[in-house]
Amino acid sequence: MSSCEPNEAETLEAPTAIGTGETTMKRAYGWMAAASAAAVIAGLGYVTIEGQGGVARADGAPEAVLPARADNFRLTDQDLQSHELYRMRDAKAVVLITQMDGCPISRNIASAVKKLQAAYAGKGVEFMMLNSNPTDSRDDILKEAKEYGYDMPILMDRNQLVGEQLGVTRTAEVIILNPKTWKVIYRGPVDDRVTYERQKATADHTWAADALDSMLAGAPVAVSSEPAVGCLIDFPHRKDAQVAKLTFTHDVAPIIAEKCVGCHEPGGIGPMPLTSYEKVKAFSPMIREVLRTQRMPPWRADPTVGHFKDDKSLSPTQIQTLVHWVETGAPRGEGVDTLAAVDHHATDWPLGKPDLIIDVPAYTIPASGIVDYQRPWVLNPEKTDKWVRASTIKVDQRQAVHHVLTGYMTDIPKPGEDAFETKWGASVGGYAVGAESQVDPANVGTLMPAGGAIGFQNHYTPFGKEVTEHTQIGLYYYKEQPKLMMRNSVIADPNIMIPAGEESHPEHAYLKFPQDALLYGAFPHAHYRGASSKLVLRTPDGKETLLLALPHYDFNWQREYTFAEPVKIPAGSMLIAYYTYDNSSRNPANPDPKRTVPWGDQSFDEMLYTALRYRWVNETAAHPQQAYEDQLRDNRLMGILDQKMDGKITKDELKGEMGMGIKANFDRIDTNHDGVIDEKELAVMTRFMKSRRGPPPANTAKTAPAAPAPAASVATGGSR
């Protein structure tokens, strides 16, 4: 909700610091009675008096408190990229411009905003817009940005927490921050050219540019504030009396019980227990911080894209409730502490007692250094075929275990021999940080034949002290053969190369499905420099559907995202995985921003790897269709090399070691000499290479590199 009606009686004095580090906006009004009458006629609720803790409206509700500094936050922009404010500490200045779709004043100043942005290009000034109107959809924002030429991130403040903290009331307000202190050095219009229902040919005052010039020159800012001129933005919680009445017992405890305590309990993966009012209150400032910066909850799927099972996210209302409760002092309230009334302890096996527990060979992880991938194996103790319906992997040392992958092997390795992934068939489960269990849909399962062996790929990361890891896998079986068979494959690109210092480097790859399929889940994976990930379905008619978006990929919290309903993948469709990587010094997890980073197993290298769980529509457990799997595997190379995604390869698309090898033989592979390698020509080359090295294994390091993905074996032959 907004209003762009004139309110010419407003004037604004410069903010003055108070003891809490915040400021209040003092407004003086002339002809109060006349303004009141005008407002009544116009139906406006406007500011009349200064209220305690902020500016008050005519109805006495608090309007806004203007802070002296900005608290940290993370928001997603219109392109589904994520931005954390305090990562921009190396900028010379950060400029936020409030925006709302349809506001005529925002639109009118678009040219001035673009001019201001252009004037400071290359000078270390970051420009972003802030949209705190929850009713503006991402599609609407994209359309508005295109129509008015906004070439900067438009941050979507869906929960309004950032706008609330910054004291935003109107659009078209420029807020300039000093990244060294995060203090607000100027807030107000970009200039005085546009006001309500009036505009001038040129501006007489260029307040925003003047403030930036002074700041960059190290000089005091002469004018630190001017009255905002823009459409009113509705922040309903500012006038909601219920916010002040929020209590732990009535409002907060139910949220913690539903969404948090499952991890934050003794024995859980959370670092601190949140099992009573006293414990929650002790961490309440941190709760506010991790919610504002989106470090918690550990659910990275954008809420506007897709619907998923076992959704761990918090709703906007839940986030607002928790943050507002903290900001009002975290009161307990009357009544029983329902969290403390329950004995919370994490269970060893959250899915219940397994039908089989497999002990992974123990491994002693050193205190420091790099540990090569460990590939032990154990004999399969089952004497009859089993259909797996679920699995859970339990680890001892969560800090040290990056991932565990598994694969059934028909041939038993020799004593002391590694269980290399090229020998694997079906996966019997997997583990990555934040993802421990995998449950298949009803009547869909994975065949684990009798006998043979089970191989493991274990990635350990030292964390400062020597520990011994004892991993266990719990398997859960169907009593009878299910009707349908689960499959898995990966979209991967071992040719990626992340340039040194680049903050947002894009890469992509795809997998083309030869037959109709149903997609059940996707597990995006990258390493320390991974910044975002998307999964897009492109059907043969060219239509694209965004299935999954992780604007803030987090190496520390990886999981499969299981669709609420399986996604139909028509034959001939491509599943495209898009990633961006942050190899800059702004990435606090970056081991070395000066290094050009290739594909690699270790976390200081990178991966583009999206594991997929699906089934073929025309396949049953009784009648498996291995030919479909072979077709899928055989066209993976095209999805790696075809950067233009048009089903053919030109020389300029080839990169990396694999690409250079093909480029050297391009003319031989391009048998019709039309300057491109098409699917048939690539298939001939692939068959020739297979004939030279013998029968193809279940997977190869080149075509489907290993990476942490629960229940998503590298292998593409066989189920799971």
C-alpha cells in the first residue's frame, strides 16, 4: 500500500544522535489546521507530532525510527542473486535507493538515478535499490527494471525487516552508508528536481552527489538529510500494537518447537540447545542476526520458486515474530515454558530402527593438512536381494565429515584395494552437511542385490584436532518388491574455471533426457566459492521453467530439495544447472582469491554438480529399462561442452582440458565439415573412445565426477 499525495507542509531537520545510537526525525508544520483539513479531505494519515522512539502519525502509532547506522542484512535481488551488506566493507560507499513498482516518483527519478550511478562507476561506490513492498512480485520487479532501465540489484525486502530498521517510509529515498562504520551519512532525495506533482527541468541541489563527493574526498558532508519525496510505503508492524505484546510463551516457543529444536537440542546438529526460555533468550541477539543475514534457517531454496517436501524454512510471519520479539526485549510472558517441559534429545536413528546397520571402516583424521578421498569397502551381508526404501547416515565428527557417498559393487575388491566409483552400481545412501536421511516415495525403491560389496567415498576435512570417525549407515527395506524403480544421475561440468578475483562468475551445464521421466529431487553442490545455483527445465518447444533457485548457496548447509509433486520431464527436455561463483576477497570462505580455480575433489577447488533423483515413466521394477540410462549417459558430454545449449558444438565453446583435446581433433570429428559437431558426430566419437578403452564402466571421472549428494550415486547405470 502506498500514497503519492502531496504533503507540502512537511519540513525535516537534520537528525541528531541520541544515546542509543539512533536518531529521530523532527517535523515542523505550518498552518497545522489547514494541513489537517487537507489531509482529511485527501484521506491521508500523515505525520504531525514527534512521538517517543520515533515519528508519530496523527493516530499516535509510531511511524519510523531513523538509525545512525545500518545493521547487517542479506537480501535476494530480482535476478535471484544474494547480497550481504557487510561483505561490501571494501567499497568506498554503499548507496541504497528505495523503490516500489508503479510509484510515479520512483519512475520519474530513474534517469537521475542512472546518471548518479554512471558518475561514480569505477570509483568503488556500490548502488542497490531496496524494495520493501511485499506485494511486488519478482516478475513485476523484473518488468519494472527493464522498462525503466534499472541496471543494479533491486533487493527484495519481503519481510520488511531491512526497511523497518533503516527507518524507510517512502520510495525514491537515497540512503548513503559509510562502509567503514556503516553509519548513514546522507538520506533524502537524489536532488530537488522532482517533488509531488511538480518537477523542474534541472536540479538546483544535487544532495546525493554532493554527499558522495564529500565522502570520497574525506570531507564532512554538508547536508546529511533532506525530507524524502516519494510514495508512502506501508509498514504495518510499525503501527501494530500486538508487536509490543509478543511473548516467548505465547508466540515464540511454538515456532522454536516446530522449526528449530529438532537441530538445536542435545545431540543435534545445532551448536547450541534452544530448549528453554532462558537458553533462547541468551541467544536472542544472535537469533536476530542470523535471521536478518539468512544464515538460519538452513534452507536455501528461494520461497518464490517451487514447492518442496520437508520444507525447513520459516514463513515471513514467523521471521517477523522472532525478530520483533527480540527487538522488544525478548519478554517471557505468562504461562508454562512448553519447551522446557519436554525432554529434548536427538535420536540416533530419526527414521526408527534400521533393518540393517552398516559400519563404515573407521578412519583417524589428522588435526591439519589435506586428506585424500578415502574409498574403503565392506562385504554386503545380505543373502537375498533387498529393495531399499530409505537410508540414514550417522557420523560422529560433524566438523570433519564433508560427505559420504556409497555404491553397490557386484565384484568384490581385493584386500587393500580401493573401491573406486567406476565399479559402483546403485547407491545405498549418502551424507552431506545438513542432510542425513533419504526417503523414497511410496512404492518406489532401489534394488540392492545379494552378496557383493558396498563401496564408500569419504571426504574428511581436518579442523584442528585429531579425531577418529566411526560412520554408520542405516538401511530400511520394503517387505515386498515395490512397483517402481528410482534412478539417479548428475549434471556436472569438469571444465569449469573460476577466474581469480571475480565476484560473480557464471557457469552452466545440462543433461538431456531421452525418454519421459519424473523428477523427484535435486541436490546442488559446489565448494567454498559457490555463490548461487538454479535448475531450469527447458522442454522441446523451447519453454523454460525455473524449478529450483538457491540465491545464497551455502557450502555449510547442503541438502536435496525434494519436490512436493514430481516434475514431468518430457522426452527431449534439458535440465540446465546454472551456478555463480564468488572468487573475490569479499567471500570470507575463499581460501585464495588470487588463484584461478579449476574443477577438483578438494574443497579449495570447485565443482558444478547437481545430483538428480528421477524415474522413467515407462520403467517398472519388474521391467527395468537400462537402455534409457545408457542413452542419458551417452549424451552427457554434449551437455558439458555445448555452452550455447543449441545441440551443437563450435570451436569457440571448447574450454578446459577435455575441450582442448576435442578442439585438437575438431576437423576429424566434424565429418560433414560444416564447422560444428552435432549430436550424431559426438556420439560417433564417444563410441570410438569406448571401443578403445573397452566396455564403459558405470561412470567415469570425466562424465560424472563424484561429489557429495545423498542417495545420488555418481553411477548412472542401475537404480538410484
